[in-house]
Amino acid sequence: MRRNGENAVTYAEAMTTKGRSEAAIRLGEGSGTAVRFTLLGPVEVSSNGEDLAPTAPKVLQLLAMLLSCPRQIVPTDAIIRELWASEPPRSVRKTLHIYIHHLRRSLDALGRPEGRESILVTKSPGYLLWIDPAQVDVTQFRALREQGRVQLRGKDYPAAADSLRSALELWAGPPLANVRCGPVLSAYALELREQRRSTQQLRIEAEINLGMAGELVGELRGLVAADPLDEGCTGQLIQVLHHCGRRSEAMAAYRELRTRLNRELGVEPCDELRQLHRDLLLNGENP
């Protein structure tokens, strides 16, 4: 954990590092109030069960931008690009300072970190939120996801399934659901959606290894229906159908995917799927 006396890292450095789960700090002298920030769903600032996030769209967008890299500097130029894309107003920096002022006032109602005047800190070349990264749900999600990946590699399937389920339970809807995302946050939200998708597939892999194939058929059919070209989900559907003795349905799932890939993308299924298909044709052991 970074201490108050240590330098914050830059936004560019932050985007190349993974979050870590840390003990949440408390804001507000003597208040004992733990504050949580959410991005996996609507952007919220929760204190005692109340959402204290700003309601003005641009100020909320600014908050989301800073929460994407807690306790790390987000450059002013990146904020301007996010808030106004290629059409900033003539007095863009003055307008940004007004938004910063409103956000700082909103956050200061939560209290002040020890030894600092505000949660929202001005630090060249931009701004940062002086909060513990563990107070942001994305940090917790990524820590649980990585823990589950390690447990899955170690074949500790019960622990992996628990960790990955806990990671997915942090989601309350589409990321940044109440924010009008510009180019920077749109890319960030897409990254989060991809991480959720891969976490879901890892959780299903753990549960397949726990002998839960029959319970996963319906969920996987829904996932394949939502994205018929997703080879990972289709591969898992084929596996669980095969495990359940539903070989003809597994074959049909493979044929449907292959037809779609050929027709829409002009490609064949990946090597792993072709191997699954060969296993089905040979009617060998369960994959």
C-alpha cells in the first residue's frame, strides 16, 4: 500500500498495473464511516447506505475518470479528451476547474484523509483521488479474479469457483451505467466487460471440474444465444453436453458454430474446438 508520503504514479503507469486488494481506509475524522466507490454498474459513492455521488453529468463523468485510477495521477489532457472528445469549449480549462471545484466540494462532505486538505488532489500534470484503491469495486473484482485464476491453475476447483463467483457478485449492471462515456471511459468500460466475460468463463471451467455440468447447460445456452460467435462459450457448452451424455446436441452445437464462422467470418473453429469435435466423432472419453 502506498503511504501518504509516497509519490503517486502517473496515469500511464497505472494503466499497465493490476489493482491489489487492500484494507479500506476510513474517511472523516472520528466518523468511522467506510466509503465505497462503485464502477461495476452505476457509478456511486456509498456511505452508510446512501449514494453521495454528484448528479451533474459532467461532474459524474469526471469522478468516473478519476476512480478508474485511484490514488494515481490522471493528466488534465486525458480528462479534457474524455469530457469533450475532439470539441472542447474555448474556455476548456476554466470550465474544467469549475467541475473540479464542484467535485471537490461533493467529496469533501465525506471527510478528509489524514494529513490532507481534500480527497481530490491537484498534482501536476493533473488530478488524483487520495483514496485506498480497495475502496473501489474494480480493485476488489480484479483481486478476486486473479486469486481465482491462480487457484484454477493449481486445480483447487472449489476455492477457484468461490473466488470467481465472489468477483462476479460485485457487478450490479453494465460498467459506468449512469455515465455518458467519452473515448477514454468507453475503452475502459469495454475492457471491464471483457474481464467480466473471461471471469465468467473461468468460473464455469471451475464448476465443470467440480462435476456441475448438468447445472450449467441452461446458462451456457443463454450465453451462446447472446453471442453465437463466442468460441469459448460454445466450447464449454459442447463439453457440458458431452459430460451429460447428450452427444447429438453437442454435435449440433459444433455444426451450428462452424456454419456461422464460415458464413460470417470465413474461418474455421479454433484448434481446441476441432479437437472436441474429434472426441465426439470417436465417442471417446468425456473431454
